[in-house]
Amino acid sequence: MRVAIVGAGISGLAVAWRLERAGVTATVFEKSSKVGGRASTVVIDGYTFDDGATSIAPRGRAIEEVLLKELPTDDLVRIEKPIWVHDSLRVSAGSIFHNETSRYTYSTGLAEFPNRLATPLKVKTMCEVADIASSREGFEIQGEMFDNLVLALPLPLTSQLLWSLNESRPLSNVSYRSCLSVMLGFKNQLHETPYHAIVDPEGVHPMQWLSLESEKSPRRAPEHHTAMVMQLSPRFSKDNFDKSDEFIVSTALAFTKNLYGPEFETAEVAQVKRWKYSQPENLARFEAVNQPGSRVLVASDALLGGRIEEAFECGYRVGELLLNA
């Protein structure tokens, strides 16, 4: 069985991982220089930021066995401090139920997870797939022939490739929200907090999420410094997606000053990441999109959910479909 996977995000890597464990080597094509999609880490001047997804919460899914038993666990960190909530930047303890979930990251950054997944796999980075030739013999991509094709891209991009292949799937109702993520490094050390992150559960404040990277994991900032990642709300991100970095950073710093005082009004490191396809706002049904026996399958965060563990589960299930065909 020759399998091509377009997209080396978490879903695409999960398909390839499941196949590899069964002795089937798939070829994964990725247009960027790195794997993992939103499981991303940026290192700047000694600061380590998870600028996309913030942690992995296995929740008993397929990812749990892979994360805790199949992959190396050096540098794997169980996040001890809980998530608290804020109401107009007034911080209070979060839900006990919400914080019963075990969450993990790596001290070297969350991107370590997709990097470790990809190590035994056949992944071609800097390799954009814009054209796929389909015939009775299979699918031709950049001169290679494959029996099966898995599209593991954000669904708007997957839909374009499906259309070019004269394939259709019930995906039209799926949409994504964007997210502005702001990485901030401060030369001051934040006084110890009882939480590693705060979230606005009502989604009304422009600051949706703030991760204190230095509290989440060791080795995220130089000694006596503080690393934070702020994610701005879907509405703010949509309305200000194309605004200047200076405007977005100044907005974020106004919130950190309000929360932690004037020492956190100025950052020595500040960088903005724009996620166009951050999270699916609604989902398509996995079973409706992926019919048994189809030569073209879809792995996406918009089928089972946008969290890392859900995207991985989707890819893992696609791998099972291929193996059971």
C-alpha cells in the first residue's frame, strides 16, 4: 500500500505514525520548513514560547499511549499548576472539573511532540502540493505514484484539492476562527502565581488566554526573567488581524500592565504570530467525510475537534481505516 499524506500537522503525522507502527511507510508532504502545524514553538533570545497550541491533554485518547509510552519522555513535563479564569482581568480560581485533566508539554517546547513523531517517518518539508493527477492507477504527486491519498490540511485548503480531484465531501458548513498570538519576554521575574494560565471563559474580553510560560514549564526564560504568550479573542483577532505588530503588542502590554503592574508594561522581546486557521468554529462528521473503501480520505482538526488530542485522534482513525480497507 502506497499512501501519500498532504500536510504534516498533527492529524497528518498521526496517520503516518499509525501506518508506520503497522509496517506501512507513508510519504508526508509539507509545504513549510517544519512539522506540527499549531503545535509550534518559537525560541527568541533565550525565551521559549508555545505560540499556537499550549499543551496536550490526552483525555484517554489514542495520543496518551503515544505520548507517555511510545515516544521518548525526556523533557516531557506534566503541568502542575491549574488554569484560572479572568473577568475583565480580575483573576480567580478556575473550575475544579476543568483542572482535573492532566496536561503536558516539553521543557524544550511543545513542537517537540510533532518533531518526535516525525523522526521515524518519511516527511518531505518545503514541498507544496498544488497539483495531484488522479487515474485508475492511483494518484501522482511530484512524479511519485500512490494508491491512497490523505488530505490533512485546514478544511478550506482540503476543499480546494478535493474539487481539483472531482471529489466532494460534506464540508461546506465548516468555518475557522483566526487568532492573534503575542509572545512577550520580560526582564523582570513575575512573583509566583497559583496558576500557569488564565482564560476568559465568557469570551467577551479581548484577552482570551494568557499562558505564563515560565510557570508552565522550566527552562522557558533566562534566569529571573518571564515568558508569556497571550492569545487575543476571536472577535479582536478578526477585527485586527491585519493591524500592525506594534498596535497588537501595545494592546497586549496594556493588559499585562493591568494584571501585573508597571514592570510588565515593556517587553524586551515581543513578536506576533497570526493564525488564520486557528480553531474550527463547527465540525463536519468524521463518518460522513470518510467513507470506508474510499481512496481519498480527510484528516483534520475540523472533524473531531481543534485540540491536539482531537486532531491526533482523527489522524489515528484515518490510519485505522486505511489498514482495515
